[in-house]
Amino acid sequence: MDTTMYDVLRQNLDYIGFAAVILCFVSGLEFVMHRYLVSEKLRGKTVAGKKFSMGFMPYLAGSIICTLLIIGWFVADDAGKQELERNKNLVDGIAPTFAYELEKLGHENIRLATPTTDTEYLAVKETLEKWLDINPDISAIYTLRPLSKTSNVYVISPPSDHNHDGKIAGEQENGYPLGTMYPYDLPDLTQNSEMKSTFREKPIESDWGATISAFVPIYGSNGQPDAVLGVDFDATVWAKKVTKARWSVMAFLLIIFIPFNTTYWVVFHQRVERFRMQLHQEEISESEDRFRKLSNATFEGIVLTDQGQIVEINQTLCTMFGYECEREMTGMSAFLLAASESRDLLIENLYSLSNSMLEIVAQRKDGTKFSAELVGTSCMYQGREVRVTAIRDISERKRTQEIINHMALHDTLTGLPNRALFTQHLHEVLEQAKVSGQQLAVFFLDLDRFKIINDTLGHARGDKLLKAVATRLSRFAGEKGVVARMSGDEFVMLISDFADAAEIEAVAEKVLEKLEQPYKIHDYELHATASIGVALFPQDGDDPQMLIKNAETALFRIKDKGSNTYSLYAPAMNMKGIERLQLENGLRHALERDEFVLYYQPRINIETGQIIGMEALLRWKHPELGLVPPGAFIPIAEETGLIVPIGDWVLRTALRQNKAWQDAGYPHMTVAVNLSPRQFMRQGLVETVAREVRETGLHPSDLELEITESMTMHDVDYTIGLLEEMSKMGVQISIDDFGTGYSSLSYLKHFPISTLKIDQSFVRGLVGDPYHAAIVTTVIHLAQNLRLKVVAEGVETEEQFRYLRDHRCDELQGFLFSRPVPAEEFEELLRGNVMYEVS
């Protein structure tokens, strides 16, 4: 009967499981060793460039284990085959004998209807039971005979007691019924004349359990097979014998595997410990080498001392102290490294056990001294505690710090003290003066016209002049006074020991006299004067900031009046500054708080007396100060740059208001808006005007932009280009306050202007002053010849009106007709239309 691979695997399942357990255990052992290396932080470490390895041992161990398992497989398989062969031999030896004996007993006389009490049947049964007792491996002996000659169906005749207890399983009282069908196929033995047995290895489940059967033909008296002798062997007995043999092999392998595995673990552990020791030695060696190289590569000298004696040093320390090599310093006293004035401090540090940092004066081998910084601590060295000290040469750092400190407190150009040092010195002097009652004076000086000198002759000559001024001031102050440079061309001087203010005024005059003497700078003879503001202690302030500020305030006030003079501080000076600061702070928020308002003053046609235009004038309704006149806040807005957004607001509001009046049915009029110098010179003015005109929907010809003469003369080419763009757009341009500035009349023909406005100062003196009358008449004739419209501002009297009408002035503007009024009141004027009855 053929045996399949499935049969082989099933029959050897226990051994396969054993092999799998062994392999899993070995794999688990390898995993444990891997985790052990990881936990010990040895994974990936290298010693002499090599990582930890078991060498060929894993391969050798794996080969041995696999070889033993394979050998055990074959040994177990061979044991099973030998057991099977023994049973086959048993069949070959016993089964024919049984068949022969049954032939003699006359088994052919036993038929299906033979009663169980038949003597022949009983004799056969008795013989079979004796054979079963003699051969315990046999579970049943029975005869099988065909029911007919044409079928291969057999019956049990007679059954046997396979339990050997005298009772057949399932047997009733009258015995096991004859003629029971044999449920399995039998080999065809009818042609087996040589009486060869057939053996079936595959167990068959029968009524009496799993059996392995052997079949032998029984011949009748005619020499032909008449029946079949069936011999059943208990499959469990066979399986136990095979399993016993296999477990013997597995036990043998296990006995060998345990010491083998133990040996493998011991070898692994020894190799790990050896690798760990090598790694530790290598790390120590690398650490020592690294420490030595680092200590030699650092800029700090390192010394190990034991009770003040040098034990070990690095090369940096040798070089720092002027010794040739480390051996020269090893063993010497470390106290010799310090100069005599710092030796006690060094001794205290070297015998200390705590961490410390200090500065000493160190001494080299040749006796030269230098500043050194020491950082000390304690450590173990060859089993005893020693002192480790790092020494750094800080001479250069100290020199650099001194330079930095000097630069931080002194002016780099003149070498004078700067604001910080002067303030510090003034604070100290004030503290002494408060105790002694001494008077002090702070002079704040500013050179007159220094910017012109600097821009004309260059910064190099300007710096030379500043140094020369600083020298004169320092010589004048002498040892009692202190001079400092604040910034640019500003200086400050402290004077003490004076009797009264008259003496200080005399000192100020002497300073001005000294400074106005000529200077020789690069073959140039320069004259420089100064303005001086003076603040006195204690009446003008009792702290440095207040005295300096008040002296500077006095300087600003005197510079407005001229140059080469001085002024003592007065409290009233600060009031103007405070007011100006208050206006500036309020001005920064006036737009967002909607505090600005436009007033409108009408322009009258001199022939009809009707309103033909108006000028938009800005007013500021301050929440605390009330209505602030333009002259008070426009200069501040111009200076701070706030005039640009304010001017944009004025332009936008005036255009919208004019458009609203036109939409309400009033006649088309021109609204005049003043442009400040900052607005006029900024980039994008044309685009801003075009955008505002477009957004409001007002015709460009209904807008007139007023500029002054001085604005046109800064950059003539820029002015011409800008005005031409405005003119192309349709916007009218007028020159305001004409005659008060300086302009070349030749440029007027190049400027695309439409109107000249005569300044009110000339109109005011028109009657009774031939000079003013001549100017007004000249301007009117000039405008007429240039085909320009002329407007007279500030008309207040009938005489002025008649004179301007007689000389054919085009338009008038002034209090004679109306003061500037809010938009609501101006609309009332528009309803009346005629502002003045022309007679």
C-alpha cells in the first residue's frame, strides 16, 4: 500500500512539533541575547573598528542543531519502519500457520447457519482464543468467506474476543450472531496460490477499535482458496511502540541539547564580558586622549595641583607662563605662578575644596606680569583628591574692556565725554553741591551755520572744526569745568564756583569771544560762532536731566533771535514748548477724531459784485483750546509731515462740498485749495488729485490749486512738469501771495498758471502808501499782459475796492464782503448771490 507525504507528516507529527519547539527555543535564545546587547548598550558599538560578534559559533550551533534534528528524524522513522517490519514478519510467520491449522479443523464445515453450540464451531473458537492468549499483539483472528462466487463480500465467521476477557464486545447472550458483514474491501486472494500474505498498514476503525490487518488465504480440500484468515493487530499498540522509539530519540536529543545550549550561553556571556572590557578600555583610552588633546587645544591653561604642588599641566599653560615643556613645570610649587600681591589669594584658592572663580596678577618665568582669571574645582586623581584650575590670560580682554568703556562714555571724534558720562558726572557734582550750597551752571552750545560749512567743505573739514572747537572749550574750562559733546555740533559745559548770574554772563561772553576767533582748517580760514543756552543750579533745576533740558530750551529760544549770542533760562520759555507739544499731540489725533472743519471765503467779481468762487480755509476745533488759528498749527503739521494726510482731507472735503452745492442748483464756482510745500513736492500728487476729482464727480476746471512763489523755485523742471500735468487734466493753478517771495519773472511764461493773487499786505497799504500802490498796479498790469486772471486778497475798505476796480483787477476777496464762514453760512450767502452792490 502506497504511503503519502501526508501520512508521513501525520505519523511524525510529534517529532515535527518537537523540532519546532527546539527551533523556537533557539530563536528565542537569540532574541534574548540581542535584547541583552541592546540593554547593555553594546549593540552597534565597535572595538578596534569591529562590532561584537559570536564568530562562527551561531552558524556552527545552527548546523549542529539541524543535523541532530535531521538525524533524529531518520532514526525515529527507521524505528517505526523496523517495528512495522517486525509485525510483517510476525504475519509472515504466524498467519500461514493459523490458516493451516484452521484447514485441519475443517473450517469449511462452518456455515452461516451454524449454531453457536456446534462442536466444530466451538473447537475453532477455542483454538482461536488460545492463539490470542499466546500472541497478545493480535487483537482478533477471524475467518472471512464469500457469500457467493460472484461478489467480493465477506462475513465474520466466527468473531473473536479481542479484549481477551472471554466476552466479545456487543455480544448477546446466545453469542455474536454469524453472518456479520465485513465492512471493508479485501485484497483479492483467490489467485494467490503461493500463500503470500497481504498486509494493510493504514488503521481501520472496526467495531473492536482501530486495527491494522493482515490477510492469508485458506485452501480447501480441492487446493483452491476457500476463505480468508483475517488477523487484526491493535493499532494503538503499534503506535505506542513507534512513539516510544521516537520519544527515546527526542529524549536523547534533549539530553544533548541542554548542555550544548548551556555551553553556547556561557560562551556568549564570556564574549560579551570580554567585549565590554575591551570597549571600556578603548573608551578610557579615547577619553584620556580626547581630554589631553582638548586641554592642549584650548586657550586656557589647565593645572592639577596636590597640596600646592603641580602634578600635571597642559601645553597651553607652559606657553602662557613662558616655560619650554611640561616636565619643567611638573613638581614645582604652583604658588610661583602668581605675583607677590596675589600669592595669598592663589594659596587660599588652591587649598579650597569648593568651586571658585577669581582674578589674580600672574607672573611669567621671566618676571613679567599679566592679568589672569582662575576657575578652580576638585576632582579625584589616582585615588586622591586634587585641585583642578583653569587659568586664562585676560590682559587683552581687560584692555578691550577699557577701550569699550571709554568709547561708551566718550565721543569718538573729539575724545570728550559724551552725554552719558556728562550726566553721570553732573549727578555726582549736584549731590556735592546740595550739601555744600555751591552754585552750578550748565552751558548748552550749538555752532551757528555748521551745516553750511559741513555741506560746502565736506565732512572731513567739518570734523576738524568740531575737534578744534572741542579743544578751545576744554582749555577754557580748565580743570574746574567739564566739557562734553552731546551730538553733532552741540556741546555742553559745566561751570562751578561763581558768585551770581552776572559772572555767568561774563563767562558766556568770553566763551563766545574764544569761539569766534578764526580757525585754520586745511588751508581754509574758517569763522565759527555759537549760540549758548544757560541753566543755573538750584533755581533752574536740581537734577541733571532738568538742567540739561532747560539749558537746551534757552538755546532754542535764543537761536530764533539770531546767532553768536547767549540766553539764560527763564520759566516762561518752557511754556511755549509745552504749548507746542500739546498742539502736536492733539494734531496727531485730530483727523481720526474729526476735529477739522473747512471755512469758505467768497471771491467777488469786481464788475457785478456776484460770488464767482471761494477759497477753502482749514480750521481746527480743539476740544480744549477751542478754534485754533491756522498760523498756530499749520507750521507744526508741515514740520511733522502731518500736513500730507490733512491736505488730502482738505482737498477731498472741498471737492465734495462744491459738488454738493452744484447738485443743489447753485451756479458753478471754482473752489481754491492751498497746497503745502510737502504736498507739492511729494510723489503721486497728480494721481491723488485725479482720483479725488474722479471720485467726487466734480469737473476739474472747478478746482483751483494755490501754490506760493517759493515752492516753484526749488526745482523748476519738476515744477513745470507737475503743473503741465495738472493743466492737461483741466485743473487751474494760481500763485498765492504773489510779490512776497523771490521768483524769476522769466519763469512765469513757462508755468501753466491761470491766476495771480496779490498778497493782502500790499492791498492793506494800498491807500496812502505809494510804494504798495505801485506794486499792486505793477502786478495787475503784469497779469493782464500775460493774459492771467488777478485776484486781490484782504480787501477791507471802499477806497481799496475803488482803486482795484479803477485799475481793472478781476476778482476781490476780503472782509469787506465776508469773513471765512462755515459751509452752512456760506450756503446762505449763495442764496443771496450778490455780495456787493457795485455803483
